[in-house]
Amino acid sequence: MLQAGLPVVLLAGRVAVAQVPAAGPATGVNAAFVKLFGSVGAFTARAETRVLDQTQNQLLRMPMEFSSLDGKVRLEIDLSQVQSKNFTPGTLATLKQAGMDRLVSIFRPDKKVTYLIYPGVQSYQDLAQSKGETEAAEKGLKLEKSALGKETLDGHPCVKNKVAVKSSKEPVLEAVVWNATDLKDFPIQIEMKENDNTMRMHFTNVRFVQPDLNQFEVPSAYGHMK
């Protein structure tokens, strides 16, 4: 099964938050992950990713701004807000000095690429979609879900679903998702397992608006980082 985790920070391959589940591109966003949002084609939200160990102790907390438009996904991460024992004040200070303490990730399935953008140095990287992800997307992805029960999160009535995203008959992503029935079945919480750890993404301030298309482009003045 292809690994399809949620957004993680690699910072040009120099800094990694070790506990976060590995994924296709460095940000962990791919076509299978986007499939979890169903028919919601455009939205903005505040998201928080947490990684918990098997005793539910927090290994990582990472807030971010999240927007999506027709399968494209943009994440904005301020690394000063990341909490992890592996992400020390010294590391953050080094990144700030280098102008790399803010990261924008843009997933562009139409171009089969993910851009990692560093506004502080007006530079970007492009990460090609893996062969496995391309093949899975070309075969067509199908979402299957089965209800586990009903719960209320942040005042929203939700159906808790076990979800599998499949290419042909092969699962490429498995998760537990809380779909808010008063928010067009938006998945306000997503949980995935990686070994003994649980990765949880929680959404708040969900707005069904169409983000500006330019937000999913690399600024023309930015240079390519090799």
C-alpha cells in the first residue's frame, strides 16, 4: 500500500520532524489524500496536525493555514508554531537566520508536482510526483467508507467513518474520518496510523469559499532552489 500521510515539513531535506508519517512528496499531500474531501471542491480552513504515540502522548503539534481549489492544495506553515522535542529553539533560530522559518507547500496534481516555497528567501523547490502516485491517479481513485458511529466535534454533528481510498482494488490510503453533516460532510478530523503512532489532523474555521487561483502558483519573482 502506498503511504499517504498528511503534511510534514522537510525544509529542503535539511530538517525533518522524525515522528511524522512518511509520504509521497515531502508534504504528504497527494491525490488520495485530496479524495477524502469528497465533493467539496473549494474551501479554506485552519488545520492542526498532531502526532501521538501509542500512549497518546503528543510527539508533534503543527498548525497551518489550509486552502483547496479543484484538487489543488496550499499549506502555509509558520515553523515558530511547531511543537516537537526534535524541533529545538536552536533549530528554529538557525532557520530564521536563513530566512526559512516560513514554508508554503502547493500540491498541483495537474502538473504532477509539489512546490515548496520559502517566502523569506523568495525561493522554491519543485518535487515531482512519484511514479507510484502517478500510476494510482491514472487508474482512478475510489473512496469507500463504512460508518463506525456518530459523534459531535466542536459542536458539529459528525458521522465517524472508516475510509479507504483505492486504485483499482488496491488500498492506497486508509483513515478514520469525522464527516460533519452540517458542513457538507466535510472531514473536520482525519486520523491515520503509522506503526505505533497516530497522526490526527483537525480542521476549524472552515469556509466554503473559492481561494484565488494565484495562491496556487509560484510567484514569478522567486528563484528555483536546487
